Amino acid sequence: MSAEGPRFRVLHPAPGGGASVDAATALRSWREDRPDGVGVALNFISSVDGRVAVNGRSAPLGGTADRALFHALRARADAVLVGAGTVRDERYGPLIKSAPVRDARRREGLEEQPLALIATSSLDLDPTLPLLRDPASRVVILTGSRGKVPACAAHIDYVRSPQFTDGLARARERFGLAVVLCEGGPSLAGALGAAGLIGELFVSLAPMIVGDVSGAATMLRGTGPPAPLALELRMLLESDGTLFARYVAG
């Protein structure tokens, strides 16, 4: 590992001998090299046997390299979409913690913090969550409910619609969101698949086997694409035995 963070060996597209890059360099052109349309980019980590969590959390599957790419993706996104259950389970905090990264976003004409889009029907969100305690965070609640989350320090807006996909479309138009990154969970990813809204998939393949045990979900749950969704491999990296792939929906 270098002083700038973990290094990744580029396997595809393959330059001569395989270049070594950091996370920011690997994703530098992502905003420009995206398919047209309103698709959402999914980001998951998965075990070799297809499990995206251990005891309900994704962190045990990841390491330093996965976290570096995770944060590099956030740094290039207009909004991060997530289900309320994932916000609770993973104890979400401010999306961009690094001051230099916030400064870089501002120089590129982006907001310092991506918008946090939280899909929830119950509005069951604890105001003491680090994300909601942060006055600099911008949160949009996608819900069919007429209620509100408890008072908190973060700035909260609501987009209310009985249909999640309609609410997401309204949020994108209202806040000018070109690049939406979804970090789960599986039910939310399934809903995006069913609506034909999976435009890209970033997946980190951790070299471990979890098994079909409680708290070890799969990537999409409940629903999914009406037919198998063909994907084109655009990027493949390797670091310390973990593979990192980017696919674009065909």
C-alpha cells in the first residue's frame, strides 16, 4: 500500500503488463463514461458464493481497498440512494468526510456533499444516526407516508409518492441528479431491477465463502429484472486477492 492508499492492478481494459492505479484514478472518468438514460449505479460487495452481508452487515466482507473504491465512487456521485434499513444497520454518517475531497467536488462544480436519498415507507429513522446529526448533510426522504422523521440537525426534504420509482424520478428532476449511486439494500436493488433502472453495477468480489445463513442476503431480494439483464464488463481491478468489477447494462 502506498501513502496515497491501496493500489489496484488493472486487468481490464488491459494495458501492457497491467497498470497500477489508486482508487481515484481508476474512477476519474466515470462521470463521463456512463450510459445515457436514467439508470442507477448499484454498488455492492459480495462473497464468492454471492452473499452481500455477514450477520446483516457488509463491513466484514470488505477491506482497505474496497473502502477506498467505495469512497471514490461517492466522491463522483450527485446522490447516494439507500434504504432506511441499510442506513440503520450500517450506522450511516456524513457521505464525504474528507475535507480535501469536499474541496475537490466544489472545484468541479459539484455540491460538497452528495444528496442522501433514503427510501422508507415507515420513516423509522433515529435522529441520533450520525448522518442525521450532521448539519452539513442534505437528506431527501423518498416515501409514500405523510409523516416526518423526528427533528434532527441535517437538512431534510421530502419527495412523497406511493410509487418508489415515481418518487425517485421526481427527486432526480427536482434536484438535478445526473449520477445516482445506490448502496442497497437488497430490497431496494430488487425494486430498481424490476423497474428497469439498473444502469450499472459495481461489485467487489471478496475471496471468502459465507454460506446460506441468517443475515447473509443476496444482491437483489423480492423482485428483480423481468428477464435476465445482460451486462458489459467495462473495468476489472485486483487488489490483495479481491476483484473489483464495473458492468454496464446492455
